[in-house]
Amino acid sequence: MTEISFHFNVLSPTGYACRLLRKALRRGSAIAVTGPKAALAELDRELWAFDAAEFVPHAWVADLDAVPQSLRTGTVWLAPEPLAAPLHDALVNLGESAPNGFESFRRLIEVVSTGESDRSAARERWKGYARRGYAIERHEVGE
């Protein structure tokens, strides 16, 4: 069953996602990120400038064929449709709804900002996951 964790009170969801992704890649996790295209485009820009000493390799799922098979595990996949990601180890959600096919991933990480609409949508996702019997972890990121 998919492990689900919510990371609450994130001041900058894309900045926080950059740090999460770097950490996941260091641990050898195959990871995808989903959410609205605008949020993924912002994340794409931030990943290019995130850490000059340690690049976080990433690509859009639409460009999958351009990435050699040998590099796919160590690539963060930006996936508006998460089921299109080549590997289903971990999924980071930057969107306001439960991602399609999240249950095919070993782990789901929900990133929740301090905005009231984002927090309200997160509460609904939490309830939906709980109704389906998923155990959920809660992490408080900021004050």
C-alpha cells in the first residue's frame, strides 16, 4: 500500500520540492513530481538554478524518449499525468487534488503551502486517503 505523507506549512512549495528531490536522488529513489503545468514549469526553472554545485537532473515526461534508459532512474520526472512516469517509486504532489494513479507509487508526498485554499484542499485529500484506509504521516515544516 502506498505510504502517504503530508508536509504542511511550506512557505515555497517549489523551493521545498527542490530540496526534497535532491535528498530523494541522493538516496537513490526514482521520483516524479505532479501538479498543474504552471507549478511544474516553475519547479523546472528553480531546479536549473537551485544548487550550482549539485545539479538535480530532471526532465518532462513528454521528453522521455530523449533520455537514455541508463539515466532514467536518476532523473526527476515532471509529470502532469503521473501514470506516464517511467518509474513509480515516489511521487511528489504540488497540486490541489489527489493525483491520478497515486496508488501505483510506493510513496506519495503531499506538499502543502501556508495558503488557506491549499490547506483546505489538503484536508480534503487527507480525508479521501483516510477513507480508503491509507496510513498518513504528518510533517510540520514551518511555523
